Amino acid sequence: MAAASGSRRRGMPRWLAGVVGAVALVAVWWLFSATVFTPPAGTDFTPVPSPYAVLSQLVADGPVAYWDVFRVTITEALLGFAWGNGIALLLAATVLLVPRIEPIVTQIAVVSYCLPVVAVGGIAIVVLGGAKRAGDPSATAVFLAALAVFFTTVVGALAGFRAADRASLDVVRVFGGGRWTQLTKVRLIAAAPSILNALQIAVPSAFLGAVLGEYMGATDRSVGITLIRLQGNLDSTRVWVVFLLCAVVALIGYALVGLVSRLVTPWVAGRAAP
């Protein structure tokens, strides 16, 4: 009876829920493209092409045709992901070693979250500039990618560090360990699930931040610039192809970090279950 009750509580497997959600999303997309967003009278322009039209265009062009622009944006997102999360984790760890600076770090994180991206991007273009050569990553896009992940990781890391078991911290203190020993021996392990969850959320945020930086003209060959050109040409089908590929890239990154999280923190409830 207990096993049956546990099975009922477990509900639908995550992979099945993901498949059902994807199918429902495609169905809604198809429905809207066929009813609400039909081509205006006398034109061939389709604001929302059907999923079949988008996939047919992707197959016709071939994924390789889009690799050059995505390579630049993925590089910018990865650099921003590394810088933003690295600084966030460093500041969160420093707060535990020097508790007096916590209000300052918290205020910096909140301000970074509340800053208008358009204004920050404009300033970053002036200060940092765009790509130095065609196809190079843009410093502005990297900066906005880093800014997009900073707040989430700071908050997640601080919450995880504070979740450490008080008894374990007391044991370290009794044996002469200081804050650094508590951080490396107890708090870091306790915070691992929270930090990894924050990093997982940061993956699509970093990619979005990079694309927003490119939208401001920071590069001449990237996802953002490609979208601007396609929108200017009213090539809605290829615009949706790029949108779809952006979603695929973000989901792959999200899934990879999630897989790492399951491998690194098998003690978390539900992660060790087959």
C-alpha cells in the first residue's frame, strides 16, 4: 500500500510531462498560425508561419547555414555565463567570510537586476564597444550575458550557504575551524544543489543577454544581427527558424547543467531514483 501510494504521489514522469508540454505548445502554435495570424488579404506575408513551414525552411537551409551566427552568440553566452557566475559565487562566498559586506553585495545584486537593459546596453556599447573583427565575440554582449545571470546566482548561492546544518558548523568550530573551513567543508556541500539550480537557470538567461547585446549593434555576424536583418526583409519564416534554434540551444544548455546537477548531487531527494 505504501509503495502504491508513493507511486501515485510521484505522478507523471518529468520526461513525459516535457513531451506532453512540447506537443501542446506546437498544437497551440499551429492553431494560432491557421486562425488568428493568417496572411493579410492580398499579401503572402505570414506573421506566424506554421510549425511545418518553419521546419521545412530549416531543412531546406540546413542547420549548417545558421552555425556561423550561432557560434558567435554561443561563445558570448558562455563567456558571460563564466564571468557573471564566477563573480557572483566569489561575492557570495566573501559574504560568509566578511559578513559586514552582505548589505553591499545584496544591494549590488538587486541594482544589477533592476537596471534597464536598453540603458545599460547603450552605455556598454560606448564603454566596451562591439566586436573588433567580423565573427569575434562582442564585449557588450558578453557583459549583458554576465549581468543577466549575476542576480540569480548571488541569491541562490547565499540561500544555499545559509542552509548548512548548524550542528555540522558547530562541530567544525569546536575542532578549531574558522569561517573558511566551515565554507569549504560544510557550506559548499550544503549549497551545491542551490548553486547548481541557479546555474541551470542562468544558461538561458546568459543566451538571452548575449542576443540583447547583439541587438544593439555590437556585432556584424550573430543571432541578434541576423534577426534584425530578417525582420527588415519581412522574412518571417526564417525569423521563426532562428527563434526555434535559440530555444533548442537554450534547452540543450539547460539540460546539460541539469544532468551535471544530478550527477554531482545524487543525495538530493528524487535524483538518485531511476
